[in-house]
Amino acid sequence: MTTQRPAVWVVDDEPDVLDALALLLRSADYEVVACRGGRELLDRLDEEATGCILLDLRMSDMGGLEVQRELTRRGCRRPVIFLSGHGDIPIAVEAIRAGALDFLEKPVRDRQLFASVDRALDEDRRRQTAAAVRREARELLDSLSPREAQVANLILEGLKTADIAKRLELSPRTVEMHRARLLRRLGARTSAEAVRILEGARSRAGQD
């Protein structure tokens, strides 16, 4: 299931608590998807879903930490906020170390909850933007032909046309042809500009 707006995925196996949280968040104009337990969240949440996850720590079907581990295993990057009524500090520390954005104790004040959700939604937007940049960088690098990639690598090493020609056993004219094609593909006017674009693309594509 996906939503048009980034959503707060609220997960709690107590129906009254789940309904109250969902109602509170909707009253503040958040998009809300309510899930009655961890397994329902995992069944409904897909990789295209955006937003954040408000996850109860102790649930009968699947504990919050177990859900968090499964989300991580699936590569889900949605920020997680834990909600617990037990004040279990060691578990809170474990959750934060495992990547949770926040850990709130029940009963949570409205303002505290909204502030935490806003931070999580901002973080999700930042992650989505960074992921888009990485995809564009990888697409740019993948768009190069094998020969263009070879020429690009040697340009990055600082080699001149004659040196590239010798290394690839090509004529200087052929190297210049590949260089010109590479610059057009990158939208660069000079080799120095192409180097900056290539280095930036490799750096962004390699980020996690």
C-alpha cells in the first residue's frame, strides 16, 4: 500500500491506543496509516511508501525491536520512532543504536509527539532526496559505453590524449572522438569540468 502524501505509519496491537494515536495525528493534519501489530505493518509497507513509522515497543504478535530488525533487513529507510509505556532504558539504547530516530515514553504529550514526527518526516525527505541523487549519479555512470568508461577512468587519472591513446592502443584522433562524446554525454565543456562531474557522480553513487 502506498499513500500520496508521506504518512505516519502507526503500529500498536492495542486497538484503543492505536485509534487514539491515529485520531490525534489526523487532527493535526498528518496522513496516517494504522496497523494493528508489526506483522500487519510488514505486510502493508512497501519500498515506495514514504513517511515515518511510530512503532510500539511491546506487542503480542511481534516485538518492536524485531520489527525494526526486519525493516532493516528489507532495506527500509523510513525513520522509526519507538513508543513505550515501560521506560526500559536499555531497550531504548538498543533501539537508537539500531537506527531508531527517537524513543518516546507513554503517555506522550501532544507537542512532543508532533515534534518527533516532524523531525522524522524531515529526515525521510532528506533520505529520499539523497537516494534520488545517488540514483541519478549511478544512471549517469551506467550510461557510459565501455570505451567511454575507459577514457573517463584515464582522464580521472590525469592522462593526456597521447597517453590515453598509448594505454588503449588507439589513435589520438579516436581518443579525441571518445573524449568529445564523453563530454557531450556529461554536459561538460572541458576535461576539467568532466573530471569534476565524474568525481562528484562517483562520490554520490558510492554513498550509503
